[in-house]
Amino acid sequence: MDTLHHEIQSLKTSVRRQRFAIYGLSAVLAGMALLGAARSTEDAKFDMVTCRGWQVVDKDGKVRISAETDADGKAAAQWFDKDGKVRIAAATIANGDSGVEWFGKDGKKRINAATIADGSAGVSWFDSGERWRVAVVTATDGSAGLLVLGQDGKPQIEASTSADGSTNFSAPAAK
């Protein structure tokens, strides 16, 4: 009988300890919930954030800006409109090329500006059908050129300067 009485006392002690632990854990969880609810509404401030990519979302959770890098050395950023269409895309790649493209509301490319690893650069404009219409380029040797294309894709105006200072102008469509 003493053994049974001793076992009952041990069980009562164990129940009291478990009850104390449950109350303690409940108090800790309630405290954490209150701290989470009373979280500061100030913007976060950081000296440095290091990551491979990030996204900015609007009040509805839609991605509006994204940026990322990949294993091949490309770094890219995109800006999206409220409908989720890319409106601006910018990238650099490991070989030194870089560029920015702007897209119309319909998602079609309208402007492209790029620098090439060799030092040349250019800007191109596209019509609403994404057809190349105007291009302006500069080269590392000092030459530069302008090309205007018609709707049919044929040159309408060509103008250039060479590294030696000579110029060229033609308007093939006017002939």
C-alpha cells in the first residue's frame, strides 16, 4: 500500500510540474504575440543588405520591381506596371555589355539603349509593332551613325561620320 501511495504522490508532483510548464509556455507565447502586435510601424533601416535577388510589391502584393543576379554574372532589374507587365528592363552581363529596354503598355519593346563591352553604344526605337525604326550608334574609333527605316524596313535616311572626319548622308527613299 505504501508503494501505491508513493506512486500517487509522484504522479501528483508530475502533474503539478506539467501544469506549471504549460502555464509558463502559455505566458511566453502570449508575450510573443503581444510583442508582434505592438511591432514598430517605422520603416526598416539597414546599412547594407546582401542578397541574390529582391522584390518590391505594392499594397496588393503584386511585384512591381524585381532585381536578381545569376551564376553567369548577369545582373538584371525589371519594373512592372499595375497589370504585371514589364515596362522597363535593365541588365549587365559578365562580358561588359549592358542595356536598358522600355516597353509600351501593350508589352512591346519601344526603346533599347545599350553599351557594348568594346566601348560602342547605341539607342534604337521601335514602332508599335516592335519593328526597328530608328538607330543611333557610336563606335570606339570615333565614328557615329544614324539610320531611319520606313514601315517597310527599308532605309529612309542614313547619316554617318567616320573616324577620319568624313561624313556621309543619303536619303534612298527620296531618289
